[in-house]
Amino acid sequence: MTRAILCAAVLSIAGLGLAPSAVAERPYANCSEARADGRTDIPESDPAYWPGGDRDQDGYACDS
């Protein structure tokens, strides 16, 4: 019984490693939303950055 529970636990944990990772969505649909949240000049290193918000391609989305 204990062996069966242990095997089930190991398989469950191993299965988690095989699950596809979720794709992170950006927090803002556009720069108007970002500005309403007080965000401007969002750098490429920030998870909120997206290339569509960086019109001049200087590495910052939603320029102030």
C-alpha cells in the first residue's frame, strides 16, 4: 500500500515537469491602459514590455 502511494506521488510530480508551461500574457492591451496604471517608459527587461508598444524601437514601450 505504501509503495503504491509512493509510486503515485512520484508519477504525479514527474507529470508536473512534463506539463506545458503557460504563456504569460502582457498586462496591458495598449499604452493607454499602461498610462492609466501609471506606467510609461517600460524597458525591455520588464515583463510588461511588448514590441508593439515600442514604436521607435528604442527598447522602451509607451514612451512618455
